[in-house]
Amino acid sequence: MEVAQAQQAIYIQGFRALNTFMAVRILIVDDHPVVRHGLKVLLGEHPGWEVIGEASDGVEAVDKAVTLDPDVIVLDVTMPRMNGLEACRRILQKDPNCEILVITQYDSQQMMREALACGARGYIVKSNAARDLLAAVEAVSQHRSFMH
Amino acid sequence: MKLRIMVADDHEVVRRGLVALLQAHEGWEVCGEAADGREAVEKAKQLKPDVVVLDVGMPNLNGLAATRQLSEQDPRCKVIVLTITDSDQVIREALDAGARGFVLKSDAARDLVAAVEALQRNRMFFTPRVNDMVLAGFLDKEHGGARDSAPRLPQLTPREREVIQLLAEGKSSKEVATVLNLSTKTAETHRSNIMRKLGLHSIRDLVLYAIKNNIIQVQLSNQTPRPEQESVPSGS
């Protein structure tokens, strides 16, 4: 019995470690370069995650989602040319397996509902990004929802 | 010796971006970070940075009021103001408060390093619009100020500027007194003086005044952006 429990504990620990270092390929989309820079620094703190590209508006995000095939897209809402919600819809039409985390300045239930309706898996507010970003990317990369 | 820089912005993700940008420059170190103007002033007292990069729209004490206090506290300390707008009024107040650099947040990734380099060489750094305004101001003086028709704000003392921000953020006179280490009576006197100077009659008027004059910034919360829409001011 004790051996079986020990084996199970080792299995769980191994699974967690594997999960921690599971490679996640991320595309960052925000029209402000300093914000993209900050997001990149935060995401770089997680071992195994890789920021494979950046985009500064919705149109560029849709193009890069097709060419780079990221696992997760961290997507701002308010951007020039095409906003994040529209980009979210178009990206998921082309690749339903891609997971999208919306990151916005709007702390609003209505906006959250709209993001979900567009297919986003996660929603966080920019002012809490430093606190929520890693947990949110981890959740959506495992196809779990993250709403704050 | 390394140039010591302090960064103040209420959004941690923006702060991280700014810090990474500045740390990447050889010979510079970020010696401290602050999440509002008051914390920036306090930390600058202890850390004595050479340069402070200050966001304008911060809670508790905004970047313009903090610039004024930093300049008075340590005239050697050079301040770069980061702002989402280069409106005439913000430019005028930033210059008046003693800022040596003025960078738009949207251009920070491009301009911030150049701005710090300029200050390191004892020069100033402004956006093209600020340069135009400074030049226009100089020409006005040359011509006896005939073209200086822009309305000026009533003169509030630095303390009154702090009080108006805190009141507009929803604090009571008692809470203002606690934050500023004053008696409630003194806070109330500041409040009446502000209302009188500005010709305001209610706290609603005061909040509107604070928003209109960039003393506080409002985050929009219940609007859906159109499919094609530029970033709204809080921008980060």
C-alpha cells in the first residue's frame, strides 16, 4: 500500500514538473511597444514558455497567427486597424485550436461576455496583469478558462 | 559610475517594460520603482536617482505634482515625464513643474532611451510638438507676449494640487488629512480655498474639473470598441 502511494506521489510530482516545463508558444498583441515589452518580460519568467512573435494591431495578429501557429495569443482589445475582439473571431475561424487570452484595460462584465462570445478562453485586466498573467496563460494553454 | 534611474508608473506591466528597456542600456541601472507619485517622491529621497521617469496619470499624487516636488526636493534630479497626451496644458504644466524631458507613452519604446541620453548630456528632450510650443513661447516673449492667448489655470499651491487630486479620487477631507499628515480642519480649509479659487460649487464640479485638467484620468469601463478603433488614453 505504502509503495503504491509512493509511486503515485512520484507520478504526480513528475506530471507537475512536466507541466511546469511544457513548452508554450505565445504571440503577444498590443499596440503599445512598452506594454509588449513588459508582457514579454513577465512571460519570460516562466520556464519553457517562448514568445514567438509580436503584433501591434488586429490585422497583423491575424496574419501572424496563421504564419506562426502559436499555442496561446495574448491579445489586447483596443487597437488600431482591427480591434482584438474582431481579431479573436477571425483567428479562431482559421485555427479553432489556438487559445486566446484577452488582456484589456476594461474591467467590465459586458466586455468579458463579448470576449467569451468571440471565443476567448481567458480575460484579464491590464492593471492586474503582473499578478494574473502567468496563471492565466497556464490555464488557457491547458484549455481551461481564466476570468478575472 | 552608472547612471541611476527610477521608474514610476501605476501599471506594473508598463513598469516592467520600461525597466527592461532601460536596464538593457550599458551604463544605466534602474535603482528603484514606484507605483504612484507619492511613493516616487519618498523613494527618491532615499535613493537619490540621477533621473526619474514619471507617468503623468498616477493615483494619490499624479506625475506633474510629483515632478514639482522632486524638483524642489533635489534640483540635481532630472525628471522625464511620460504621458498619453501632449496637450498644451499638460506640456505647460510639465515644463512649469521642472520636467527636463517629455515623452509620449505610445512612443516610449523609441524615444525613452534617447530622452535619458539627452538628460545624461545635460540637455532636454521633448516631442516635436513640445519643441514647437517652447519655440512659440520664446518668440512670444521676444514680441512682448502678444500671442500668448492660451488660457492659464488659476494658481493652485502644490499642496492644493495634492488635495484636489485626492478629493477627486473620492477621498473625504478626513482621508485627505490622513494621507497628507494634516489635521482635518486644515484639509477642509484647503478644500474651501480650492473651491473658491476655481469657482466650484460641489464635489461633482471638482471631479469634472480634475478630469478636464488631467489631474486625474478616467478609465473607461463599459464601452465596446468598434472593430477599428485607436487606443483610448489610458493606453497601456
